[in-house]
Amino acid sequence: MKRACIEVFTKDHENWHASSMRQLKNNYLRMKKYIFLLVSILMLLSGSTIQAESDNKQMTINPTEQGVKEIKSVDVKIASLDLKENALSQSLESFWSSTGFAQEGIALNLIMILVGIACITMGIYKDWEPLLLVPIGFGIIIGNIPFAHGVNIGVFEDGSVFNFLSSGLKTAWYPPLIFLGIGAMTDFSSLISNPKLMLLGAAAQIGIFVTFLGAIALGFTPQEAGSIGIIGGADGAIAIFLTSKLTPELLGVIAITIYSYIALIPIIQPPIMRLLTTKNERKIHMKPPRAISRFEKIIFPIAALIITCFFTPKALPLLGMLFLGNLLKESAVTEKLADTVRNTLVSIFTLLMGLTVGLSTQASTVLQWKSLEIIALGAFSFAVATAAGVLFAKFMNIFLSSSNKINPLIGAAGVSAVPHAARVAQAEAMKADSKNHLLTHATAPNVAGIIGSAIAAGILLSMLS
């Protein structure tokens, strides 16, 4: 009984203890929940207070800080606008300074541009040496467009395209290549058939040396006088070859002068020819030239090269190319090469030479009193060369039989303006006698004039360089 009571009591005590522990645990969890809720509320209230205080502080401080920020923003915008305005102003100023309108000496450039237009006009509408005057005229226009220095486009600025093209003038390799084409176009048959007519080509070169001495007397330097005297040879490529070596600064005015006078040969020569000959002399008929064998045509350029260049080695670049071109033509086995050099090659380098001569014709070097003196001396040189050829033909007739007389008119063809001078002699002969055809005979001193002018250039180069 007692034991049963103890077991009941123990069991009741354990139940009470378990119930008490559960109640205590529930109370702890409930209290923890209340405490967490209370802490959360306090934190929320504390955060709201801090935010309110911060907002109040910000509301109190913001007006001043906002104003400062706005002022700084305006200052930055104004500075930015000033920088943009300055940059735009500098860009516009830089652009204006680069235009031709802002350069010095624009009036002289405009004068030279008009000269270029005149050359083009003469070439196109008057048909005066169009293959040269048109590119020369256009080159003058290009070369006298004013621009700021240092932009690397001028003919005298290293590295520019035009400077590279002008190297053919500076080093004088354009003229020999043109002579290569001229040789492939030239027929020396009339000269080979009547070799004494070569003397007329030599006589016409007197104009070169007379003008050379006259230019020295007028105060030109020997080099300048040599460049001026060669105008009388009436061959543009030879004149450019010599001038580029002696006086490159005169290249433009020399080239314009000589090509203008070559174009004016039908106007310059006839009065002199008629003045120095009688009507009966102009009526002289010459014997037809003999037939020339192929062997003679082949041996001529080889023999002529050796003889002339042993005498004047300085003329080798010109005469070497001239006779090489002629050999290509006459050999009959290199016709393809001959056709190339007398058409494609000579056309390309004639164009480049004309263009670069025009580019080198700057207003600062051409528009001088010296240029007018050169033009006047050039006309004098042409006149003396024409007169010397005519008078030497008359001199030769003193020693020739009546059946072998030379018509003095062909002496005027001794200048190397091929074929202009020969055609002028033919025209003057036909005015005196419509049946007197001198073109074939006049061609002999005409092509001899090419050789004579090259030799004269070699002599001057040997004396003056």
C-alpha cells in the first residue's frame, strides 16, 4: 500500500514537473517574441527620428549648397562654351590661313595664272605647239595657286608629288628620253643623200653663240647667257636639258620663250628669208635626193654617234638617245620598240616635261625685268640663227656649179624646229614658184639642226658647268 502511494506520488510529481517545464518554455518563447517586437519598434522609432533629423538638417543646409552647385555648374558650362568657341575660332582661322586668298603676293600669282591660260589658248585655238603649250599652261596654273608653305604639296617642297615629278627636270632625264622618241621618228635619208647640207644645220647654230656673247655683254652671267643663247637652237628639249644644269631658276621663262617662238616660226622667219634672198634665188630648183640603202641608214646613227660624242662627250645623253631611237627605227627588226618609243614613251614624257616646266614657272622668278630681257634676246637668237642659215647657203652657192645650186631658203631650216622650219621653207619657195617643192631638201638641214643644237649644248655645258 505504501509502495503504491509512493509510485502514485512520484508519477504525479513527474507530470507536474513536465507541465511546469512546458509552461516555462512557452512563457520564455512568448517573452522573447515580445522583447524582439519591442526592440524592433524601438529601432524603427529611432531610425525615423534620425531620418527626420537628417531631413531637417538637409532642409536647413541644402539651399546654400544647392546654390553653390548651381553656380559651379553654370561656370563649367560657360567655360565649356568658351573653349568650344575658341576651338571653332582657331579652326576657322587655321582654315582661312590655309586658303589661297590669305597668302602674300596673290596679285603676281593671278598674273601668272593668266599667262597659263594664254598658253592653253594658243595651244588649243591657234594650234601652236599644243602638245607642249597645253601642259605647260596648265602646269603654270597649278604652280601658281597660292598655298601656305609647309603643307608638302609645292614643286619645291621635298616629298611632294610635284617635287617627285620635277626630278626629271632637276636631273635632266626627261629630255634624253624624249630624244629617244624623236630619233625613232626621224628620217635622216635626205641628209645622208646630200651630206653637205649638214653645214647649214651647223651654220644656224651661230645664233646660239652670238646671243651668248650678247647676253654676257648685257650683264648676264656666263651660265645665264648659255641658257639664253640655246634658245636660238629652237629645240625645247635641248634648251631644258642645258638650262636645268646651268640655271634651273630660269627654266620656266626659257621654256615658255622657246616654245612660244617655235610656235611663231611661220611669223618670225619669212620676213628674214625674203629680206636676205632675191626672187630668183627663191626659185632655185634642187636635184631630187638619191635613194639610200638600208646599210647606209643603219650605219649612219652608229658613225654619227661616235664622231659627234668623241668631239662633245657632254652631249652624249642627248645624241646617244637620238641615234639609238633612229637605229631602232632603221634596223627593221626592232619595230615594236621603235613604235613604243615614238608614240607611247615620247607622249608620256612630253606631257610630264611640259607639266613640270609649268609647275616650275613661279611668279617670283618669272615676273622680273630680267625675263623681258630674256624674251627679247630669244627673239634675237631666232633671227640670227635664221639669217645665218640663209646667208651660209648663199655663201656655199659661190663654190657650187649652176646645176648643184642650193636654194637659200632651206638654210633657214637649219634651226632644229622639226618640221616647222622645213615647212616654212617649202611655203616660201612655193610662193615664188608653185612647182618648187623643197620640203625633202629642207628636211636635211632641219634634222642636221637637231644634231648641231645638241653639239652646241654640249660645248656650252663643257665650257660653263
